[in-house]
Amino acid sequence: MGHLSRSLHSGWPEKRRIRDVYNASADVYDEAYELEQAAKHQAALKLAPPNKGEVALDLGCGPGHLLRLLAVEAELAVGADLSMQLLKLAARRADTQRNIALVCCDAEYLPFTPRTFQTAYAVTVLQNLPSPERCLREARSVVSTSGKVIVGFLKKSFQRRDAKELLDSTGFRLEALVESTDLKDLLAVCAPTFGD
């Protein structure tokens, strides 16, 4: 098997396990974490709201709570998730919002053209991935050169230092790192760097 084939399959057993857990528990997950996620989403939007007319990405969109909020301002809000059951919940919730698109995909191998999005949000997703670094590099590749990426780092999985090092090593300039006792995530607003 060639290097590319190995890299495409690396981590797949773990991804499949996580996908299957979310597929089996989509409704329960949504009910159990809706308020916690809503607080994170509101904080992320307060830090970096999408501008009118933008194309925004919600990476690991789950049942679509943040996605629906993005669609209020964005011209197009795209939700990406590996769990088809969570995407089905998102689709049901978004049925009246015509500027939402849903894509079932791997966050470490995004199917989008480079520089497609002006803003990308990855809230409560990195801790579920075999390679958070790969996910952040992919997010960097699909956001515009003047764009922003808002990342949530689950505190029980990432310390402040870890978050800073991860962002730096994946080509981001940290603009803000917010830690609130009200949230279970650190929230980072960052900009992609391209050799500057």
C-alpha cells in the first residue's frame, strides 16, 4: 500500500467507532448536550460572527445548532459531519432555511475547494479525531487568506498551552484565546498564515 493510501486509512478504525457511537446516540446526544453546545455556539458567534454574504463552514456540525445560527447572516452555511444520523437531525431542523448545505465527510480529508469559506467553525470536534493537526490543516486550506477559523478546545482534552502549540504548528496566527468558567471549551479565533 502506498504512502497516500496509508495516510487516507490511518485512524479509520477509531473514526468508524466514533461515527457509529454518534449514529447510535444522535437523539440522546442532542438532548443531553443541547444547552452546553448552545452556550459554546453563542460565545463563538460573539467572538467572530459571520459577515453578511459570507460562505461559512461548521466543521463537525452535529445536529446543526450552530449551523442554523450561521445561516441567519451567511449567504451559505455548510455543515460537515461524519455521522449521517446527526446530519439527518440537522436537515430536519434546517428545512425552512434554504441557505444551508450538509456534507457527510471526514474532517481530516475535506472535499472542498481551497479558499471556499470566509469563516470556519470547529467547535467540540477536535477531541474526537485521531489527528486534530490534520483537521486544522484541512480547515486552513479551505478558508480564504483573509478568513477566520474559530476552534473549540475541550478543556478536559486540551490545555491552553496545547491549543496554542497546535494552532501554531498547523499554520495559524492566534488572535484570541478565551477561557470562561461557563464553558467546557477554550475558544480560539485564529487566522491562517501563508508564509508571512
